[in-house]
Amino acid sequence: MEDRKRVVIDTNLLVRYLTDDDPVKAKAVDALLNKAGSGEIKILVPSSVIAELVWVLESSYNMESAGLAELVDAVLNTPGVEVTDKSIIKSALKLYRAKKIDMIDAWIIEFAKDAGVGAIYTFDKKHFKDAEGIEARSP
């Protein structure tokens, strides 16, 4: 059964809103977020949207980690917005801020911890040196 109040948003809406690089589109997203805040709609954000958001803000907007972490945290705490894997993303943000490692690597570490695994297989073991309790291995 479908729920007409629940909607999914694409990454480009968050990029326009957070960067305000297109004020008309940013204002439209603001109106949508206000609808979510008032309970008129419920916005669902797949974790893949957050991953793409991080990539776009880092690569296209040259955003530094501190500012990026604040923006992602703001999205996670927006009323009426539900992000999948929110607890993993929040833990990854903490690691990202504290250890100054790549956000996606922090995300993989926190995903592994949440899944209860003992190892991450990678060709870039140095990226996972801060994975406490999880061994970085080469295949």
C-alpha cells in the first residue's frame, strides 16, 4: 500500500538547498522542507543520496570536512526528514570529524562495526588504520 504523504528526494535538491547556488531552486526546496516540518509530507532520504551529497560537495564545491560534516548533520536532524542508516551515518560523521579521514571510508568502518564484522578487505589498508576493532586486510 502506497503512502502519498511519503516522498523521496534526489541529491540535487539537497545540493541546491545547501549551496544556494540557484536561489530559485533553493527556495523551492525550502518550501518542501517546510511542508515536511509541518507534517504535510514525510521526506525519505536514502543513504545513497547522502553519499552522493558528500561526494558532490567535496569534489565540485571543494567543501572542507568541518563544514561538510555540519551540513550533513543538519540534514540528518531536519524535522520531517527520515534518512536511512541514520545511526551509521552519524557515527561515520563523528569518525570523519575526529580522525580526519575520508567520509566514505568512515562510513564503511561504521557499517562494518554495525554489521559486527572483523575485517575490511581493501587495497588501501592505510585508509582503514582508524578502524578500531576491525582489521584491514588485502585480498
